[in-house]
Amino acid sequence: MKSTQETPILAATLAFIGGACGSGLRVASDHAGAALDMPVWGSTLAVNVVACFLGAFLGRWLLGRVTRRQAIASEVLDPYAVRAHRLTTLLVTGFCGGLSTFSALGQELHELVRLQQLAQTLTVAGLSLVLGLGSVWCGFALGMRLNRDR
């Protein structure tokens, strides 16, 4: 089978395009949260949970049981795997990475601490952890169930 070379420039371009789309949606979620009169951290929590689910689902669905080393390999022999790697770079690394925002969560938690709202700080941190991990687990489970090449 013919070898297909995955270039770092192509990977960076795919991540950039996906990241631009995810970041745009992230900004739109801030505006939607403000329009719905949500707390500042509400839209951050929502996009992080969605990004956790999508990242886990898409990664597992596209790559199946491919190891991390295989997923970032520069040379891939299987055309299906090449397509899966490119889609993963575009959608998981790019889009989900642009959509999610750990730095905004940290900043919002810091602001709650500064305002001495300890109960709300712990609630937001706990919700982020529990819902984030839960959505990752659900995404992995669904991705594995739908992946035919496990």
C-alpha cells in the first residue's frame, strides 16, 4: 500500500481552521449567555461540557483504538487512517480546542474567589469537573459503540 506523508504544515492548517470555527462559536456562546441573563461562568461551563463530549466522541469514533503514538505519527499507511487523523486534527484539536476554554474557567473562578463567593466557586468548580468528566465518559462510550473498527 502506498505511504501517505502527513505534513506538520497540513496538521497546523487543519487545527487553525478548526480552532477558528470553535473560537467563533465560543464567542457567540458568551453573547447568547449574556442575552439569556446567565451567570458569567454559565456559558463557559456549557461550552466546556459540550467540547469534552465532542472531543471524546469524535476522537474515539474516528480513531477507535489507535494509540496516541499512532495518532500523531507523521507517516500513515492506511488511507482510512489518514482521513481519520486529519478529521481528528480539524475537529478535536482545532474545533473542540477552540470551543473549550480552561483559561476562562480559571479566570472566572478567580473572580468568584476575589468576590468572596466561596460556595459559588466550589459549585462551579465541582460542576465543571463532574460534568466534564461525565461528558467525556459518555462521548467515549458512544464513539466506541459507533466505531466499527474497534
